[in-house]
Amino acid sequence: MQRVESEIARLIREIEYDEVTRLFSTLSGGKRLRAKLILKIADTNERAPLLAAIVELIHAASLLHDDVIDEATLRRGAASVNATEGSKNAVMLGDILYSKAFSELVSFDRDIAKIIASSVTALSKGEMMDVKMAESFNDDEEKYLEMLYLKTATLIEAAAQGAAILEGKDPISHALYGRNLGLSFQIIDDILDITSDETTLGKPAMNDFVEGKCTLPYIYLYRVMHNDEKEKLKNLHAKVLSEDESAWIRERMQEHKAIEKSFELAQKLSDEAMNAMRDDEQLINILQNMIKRSY
Ligand code: FPP
Ligand code: MG
């Protein structure tokens, strides 16, 4: 990972603008899940750290833009760039990061470049769907999972597949692994939004529903509620919640096992990812650690 960090630092230096270096230094790197995956899969390839740095810059750019779109003030436990420096700076920094990432990406094989580049179109599509779906209460699980796949899983899928091509490994099974890991990861993120607190999350708890996002636990909850409860839940959608309202939602989720049901799907997807990678202990470890986050 040290080499990934130095590649990232080199790419930022190459932009040759102090303001970019300063703004970038305020970002927290996060878990670097995508970079770790690339290094584990393309473990003998000397260009793996550069590919990992490229994918992390794309991911950072997408979060900068996402925070502007979501009007989020916290990211990874610190104030978001849009909150401290304004939305214009957050958008421009995102533009610089992802265009720099693309300039570097063209030095890779055509197949790898195409896979990563297409995934950025997919994640932008997913973000657009997410915003559209948040305008009203959504109880369509399939639609939700499609959006989740596009918004989160495609870049992880592309990272795993790209790294497999780089290393001469099987791209199909690695893509399947990445896709299911990505979906499982995001479902766990959705669960943590409800079960965790602000200090652990680094962003406000129960915020998805306030932002209008009907994540899987809400979809499962709605399905089994009585009509009057359904009405009450719908009325709370996309509003700032009082302590009582948050507690009411959490209690109903417990009563109707909405979290457990969501976790079962995350576990099932994670098992599918594991099956795609049966012999690779390190990739299985990544999955297991991710599932453990939810406890
Ligand atoms: C976080 O979702 C958002 C994403 C994973 C993708 C965002 C994608 C774009 C803004 C498209 C633009 C892409 C580039 C490269 C500039 P979330 O809001 O559910 O998660 P959060 O709670 O962490 O904010
Ligand atoms: Mg967001």
C-alpha cells in the first residue's frame, strides 16, 4: 500500500498546482478497499500500484461530487470539502482528480482502460438513478439493487477485473467476485447507517432515509408493515427525524427483522463472491473482514 500512496502523491504533484495539493491533503484516504483488491489480485505486476492509485483517484473524485450532490457536510469523520471550501472547489477538485486518473489510465492495455472507463459511466448513471429515486418513497427491491450495482459495485468489479487482466488471471471470476463484494459491501453500509452511531460512521446516523434514500432495510420493513404503519413510514421519508421518530423506525426494524433480512442478502452475495474465488485465501479474507464490519 505504501507504493500506492506514493503513486497517488506523485500524480497529485504532477498536476503542478499548490491549491490542488492543499485541497487533496485535507481528504482522508479511507479504507482503500479498491486499491487493496488490485494489489492482492495483480500481486506480481509492477504496474499494479499505479492502477490502484488511478482507481482510488476516481473513487475520491466520485465522493467529492457525491457530497456536493447530497449536500453532505461530513465525510470519513471530517468536514467535507464542499462544507469547508464550497461546492465549486469540491467539483473542480473532483474534475482534476478523475481527468488526471484517465490520463494515466490510457497507458494501460486497451481492455483494462475500457473496463475502468466504462465503470465510471456506470457509476455516474447509478448516482443519477439514486438522486431520482430519492425524490419519492421507493419500495422496489430490484430497482434499488440495480442502482446499487451501478453506483458502488461497478468500480469494484472493474478494479478486480482490470487487475486480473493485468496479472493474466481469469477476468470473469474476478469480475464476479468484485461485483458481489461491491453489492454486499454497500448493503452492509446501508445497515450500518441504521445500526451505528455518528462517531463510528464518520457521518450522521440514520441519514440515508433523511436524504430520501430507501435502502434495503426500509424496503423490507415497508413490505411487512400494516397499512397505518406504512403511511407513517412514508410520511417520515426525506425529513429530518426527531429522536422519537428515529427510535420508532429502529424498533419497527427490530420487530420485523428488517436488518437481519438485509444482512442475509449481504451474506448470500458475499458467499457467492467467495465461491468465485474459492482458492484465494487473501481475497476471502477481504470478504470476511468486510462482513465483520457489521457486527
Ligand atoms: C456514494 O453514495 C456515491 C458513490 C459511490 C458514487 C458517486 C458517483 C458520482 C458522483 C458520479 C461522478 C463520478 C466521477 C468520477 C466524478 P452514497 O451517497 O450512498 O454514500 P455516502 O453515504 O458515503 O455518501
Ligand atoms: Mg452521499
